[in-house]
Amino acid sequence: MAKANDPQDIDTLKKRHRDLDKQKTTAEADLKSAEKQLKQLKADALEKYGTDDLEALKGKLEQMKTDNLKKRREYQQHLDAILREAQQIVSNVLTARDRRLA
């Protein structure tokens, strides 16, 4: 009976080595793919935003969010003004109609 401290048999050790070698190969392929993707993303960011620096991109994103919020507020105010004007027109038309009927 094998004891806990006894070395594993050669077949078990070979299998462990093959498994570790497969894991290494997979990890290397994953790393290569991730590096390629990072390179492409940096190139895209540089082309689209003028920088590939992460902190600069975060700053640009925050500025875009701020600008978007401002534009949405302005758009909402514009729509609210249109609605008020439309309601005033309807009110004027109804008032004029009531005067004619009276």
C-alpha cells in the first residue's frame, strides 16, 4: 500500500506533466490572443479618441457623460416649451370658440 509521502508512479507523473503542458499551451494562446486584442483596442482608441491612455479615456468618458446629460436636459426643456406652447394654442382656440358661441 502506498503511503502519503511515497512518490507517484511514473505514469501518473507523466500524465500530470502532459496536463500541465496542455494548460501552459492554452495559457500562452490565451495570452497571445489577449495581447492582440489589447493592441487592436488601443489602436481603435487612438484613432477614435486621440489617445490610448486609460486615464485619459476615463476622463473623456466622464466628459461625454456630462455633455450628454446637459444635452438631454436642454432637449427636455425644449420639449416642455413646445408642450406649453401647444397647450396655450389649444387654450386660445377654445377661448375664441367659446366667445363666438356666446
